[in-house]
Amino acid sequence: MTLSTAAVNPYRAETAPAFTAAADATCAAPLHIVTPLLQTRIGDINVGLKLDNLQPARSFKLRGIGHLCQHHARRGVRRFVCSSAGNAGYAVAWAGRALGIPVTVVIPETTPAFMRARIRALGAELRCEGSVWDEANAAALKLAEAPGTAFIPPFDDPLLWQGHASLVDELVLQCATPPEAILVAVGGGGLLLGVLEGLRRVGWQRTRVFAVEPEGSASLAPSLARGQIVELSAPRSLATSLCVKRIAPALIAACAEFEVVPVTVSDADATAACVRLAEDHGQMIEPACGTALAPLYAKHPALAGVRHAVAVVCGGQVVTLGDLARWQGEHGAR
């Protein structure tokens, strides 16, 4: 994989919609922006960092959530309800404000206080239910039964995956040749399903996909091994955005069409990757995003033989400068 400089679409903040109730809810223009592909070298691997932490909502979530919210807005929906550990809720709140539609976000107790404040700052109503996302999701589904309300799931909807697939559409313009591999962090699997949909529609069938999960919250690996959904009893990880009990059911069949390699990493390796990216490239990312980069920095044996890869830098919302400073102290100077 090499970078085609003539085809790169730069980050353009002006493409983000204005936050106004007068915004046209039926506009065709996407709410997300084209993000850069930053070339670097990590160990022996030439890596393109797809910087979706630079999305207006600070994570890839706006791609699919913006697409789904616009779909419902065109149908005349009067309120959005979503369940989220943080990133999805912020993206729905952002989209709702842009489209002039009220939003209710239901979060679990594990969502940090600063993320709650950020979601509220966008004008969304915030409710806290349960100790894990799955419990918050059950409460959100009940609220969404109200007339004129649309439920916006964080990862399990085909329209979300279609929106997330736009990431691969951009890579086609940014890469002169298809990458050997793409590294993706996995929680519920919405991003992975979007990447697989994108690979399918651009014809990159030979690109391997490394699906990376935290050790304490890995549902994909056992589910693929058994050919059926394996539900976790108590998922735990510093990467709270990835802590769900089960993956989206559609992943079982979708992964069978590609060479998907499940990989698990420790929280320590994920936070070390956050520190390395901040030191090397000035990008502030959260542990869920560090999870995708950890195999590169830790020289995971699963990547043996890979020379050209893309890593999806999926988000930089659920993190503070204090977190980065603490992780830097834990991992020491390199």
C-alpha cells in the first residue's frame, strides 16, 4: 500500500454542518467529513493511520449514525433515542443538534462524568441506567416505543454499516494499491461490519482484517470459533466503548466472506498505544482506539509478514489529558 498524494482528500472542518435548528433535515450531504490517511512506519510495517478521531463528533460513529439519523429525519421523526457507552451517544447528540431534532441518550454507570457533560452540552437529555451498556440499551428500547421516536442503535443496523463503509470508499482514493491488512477495534462490531461492507463493494477481497478486542471484553473471537454468538457475563476493560456482552449477530456470516483474524490485547498495551500515538503524531485517542493500534506497537505475532497496513484510528473522545499523563507514567519513558 502506498499513498496517492494526488487523490488524498484533506480534513475540511468547513464541511461540518452548522449547529442550528434551522438545518435542513432532508439534506443529502453527509454529516461526517473525509478524514486524512497519515503515513508512518511502526516497526517493520508501513502503516496508514485513518484519522477518524478528527471527525466533528471525534469518532467514526458519525459516519453511520449521521447516515441513519438523516434517514429517519427524512421520514419525519420527532425525537432520537439511543443507548451508548459514550461515543455513539455523543454522535447522536451531534447529529440531532445539526438536524434540529431532540435527542435522549441512555448511558450505563461506567460512562465517565466528562462524557456525560459533553453529551449534555450538545443539548441532549441524558439518562443513566444499569452497570453495562446492555442494560442501558434495554431502557432505551422502551423509551423508543413512544410515537414519533426513532431508536438509534450504536452498532447493530444495516444503515449504520452502510455509513461506516464510507471509510473504505475514502481509502480507495487515498491508497494507490489495496492494503495487505486493516486493523479495526471491535466492541459490538458496527465498525467491523462497515469495513467489511466497504471492502466488498470496492472489491478488496484479499485484504486481511485484524479484528482487535480487549482481553476482558472479547466476544468476537469465541463467537467465530463456535459459529454462534457467545455472550459475556461481565465484560470489563478500560476501553469502556468496547464493553458489550455480545457482538452484532450479522458478524458471524459477514466474517466468513473475508479473512478476518481475531486478536486480543491487554488494557496495558492499549493505553501504551495511546501514549505512543500522542508522542509520535500528536493525536489524542482513547483506549478503544488504542486497542486497534496495540498489535502494531506491541509487535503482535499475528501481524508477522505484514508489510503494508491501514489502522483505523477510530476515536479520541473518551479520554482526558490526565488519562494520557497517567498512562505515560505507568509505561515509563521509551
